[in-house]
Amino acid sequence: MSPSLPAQIAAVFNAYPQAARTQLLAIRSLIFSLAVEHKLAAVDESLKWGEASYLVKGGTAIRIDWKEQTPQQVKVLFHCQTKLIETFREVYPGEFIYEGNRAMGIALSADIQKLPLAHCLQLAMHYQRVKHLPLLGL
């Protein structure tokens, strides 16, 4: 179960359309569930560059957001110098809408439980242990 939403992040999410807010909250819940399931350190939840950011020790930051420029999707963003997007693009070529080496878009209508999103988030949460492996150990 996810902890209560910090006021700063709630204010950002509440400014978004309902469909975007629903997807973002579902992704947030998945992040916290994965941290518990994999017995990871506590999730540090904060606001970075106006976007909700999630980090566990040993991982890399995961940011989630919605933008007016792409109103039919939410974005999951990672540090551009990681191999995450490159790996996801190779392993899951048609599952997400990729943007450069930083972001993957998820349609507002997508069922995140049917996407390999949990696996992608899990890799980001273990990134420091797998970053040296080909295809991040997949």
C-alpha cells in the first residue's frame, strides 16, 4: 500500500486531467508495491523539476509526469545517462512510446497491469547492481 501523497505532489497531480492523474497514481502505487515486494530500502518521494520523483538506495531516480504537449499519455522518465531506455526499447519495442534516451510514454487508456512496466521499474530500482551487465542482466 502506498503512503499518503505528499502535499506538493498532490498539488501537481491535482492540476492534471482526471485520466492522467489516475494513471500517475497507479504508477506511483506500483513503485511502492515493488519496493516492498523486493524488500528494497524506503522510497524517497520528492518533487524534482516540477515532476514526482521516486528513488530507492541502489537504484536510479524514476520521475513520472503528464505534459500538455502530449495530452494522451503520461511519461516515465529516467536519467539520460542510464542504459534503461535503450534496454527497454530493445526488449519491449512496441510496448511504450519512447522519447530519446530519457522517457517512455504510456497511453492514458493503457492498462498498466498488462504492460511490462513493473519489470522496467524494477530494473530502475536495482540499476546500480545491473548497470554493468549486457541488457541489464535480462
